[in-house]
Amino acid sequence: MTMTALKPDTSYHIFNHANGFENIFLHEANYYYFLEKYLLYINPIAETYAYCLMPNHFHIIVRIRKRNIIEEIIRKKENNFENTFSKVPNFGKGVVNISDSEILKYISKQFANLFSCYTQSFNKVYHRKGSLFIKNFKRQTITDKEYFLHSVIYVHRNPVHHGFCNDFNAWTYSSYRDVFAGEHGFTENIKLLKLFDGLEIYLSQHQTSLEKLAQIDDFNSI
């Protein structure tokens, strides 16, 4: 199945799962290592508004940065590469035009690098071989504000939905509590709270979603 390419200046709900019945996070250090590599590979090309890491899968809400920002990253990488080989006669003159296809390929490559880097480390530590993640990570384009806010809440609610905890605060590997860190958090907290029209509404809408989930669970238990 052909996956839709991730495009600049577009918001997405991205999620991926372990390849098979294994877990992708076995210990606390695994979660933090993944986030460390996430900052390295994904932060330059995307704003992150929500994330949640669970033992066998993860969810993130991102907005891919504008084309000119990604273009500048590619130019800098090309210039650094060119400077490395500057003594080679007639070696390149830098990137003049960067095509749309190159932009899309670079965005995709950054996610591939994240998964590959994490998998290589995981395999080395736990003496395993082969792929760790499903090859084609899933993505849903977020088309409006309401869908965006719903997606953020859905991501934060996932640990409760899967029975890992009973409320948002109880799950460590989530961005739910990042809003209390202000502008110094892992995610785009100030922009996120502005979208929710403030902290009070952010908290109340999350709580409402838990109550609705509990009603569904009660109904299913009848």
C-alpha cells in the first residue's frame, strides 16, 4: 500500500507499532533514548504538539515545518558535505534548486533514520536481529482545528484506553504534563494552549474525554 507523503506546513497524527508481538520499550531508559533521538531527527523538521509512548506502540501529533525551513536544512547539509571535499577539483557548487520530491524524501528519511537508529541500538542491547517497527508507519492528515485538538486528547488518553493507568498524570511517557513546563517543554506548549484557548479548557476537555471513555467502558461491561 502506498503511503501519503508527509508534506511541509501540514499537521499529522503519526503512529507506529512493534513489528509482531514484541515491545519496543522494555525499560525506562528505552523511552528516554527514543525521545533523545526524536529530538535529533524529527525536531528540526517538525513541531511536536503531543506524544505518547507505550510499550508496543507510540503516537505523535506534529506539524511539519514550512518548506523554506526544511530547504535551509538541506542546503546546510549539502554545504557541510561540500566543504568536507573542498579540495577535490571541481567538486559541486552547492544546491541551487531543491525540488518538491527532494523535500518530501528528506522528511521521510528523517523518520526512517529515527526508527533505524533506535532499532540498531535496541538490537545491540537486547541481542536481537531484524526490524523492530512496522515498516510503513501510519499517518493521518489533520485538516482542521477541531480534529487537531481531538487528536491531541486522543493521544494523551491512549494509556488509559489501553489500561496502563487510570488518569493522564499517571503515565510518565506522555506530553500531557508538558504544558506545565511553559515554553521549556518538549512540545510546542504555548502554541498548544493557545489552540485550546488556555490551560483551564485544556484540562477540562481532557477530563471530559476520560468521563466519556468511562461511560463507554461501563456500557461495554453490561
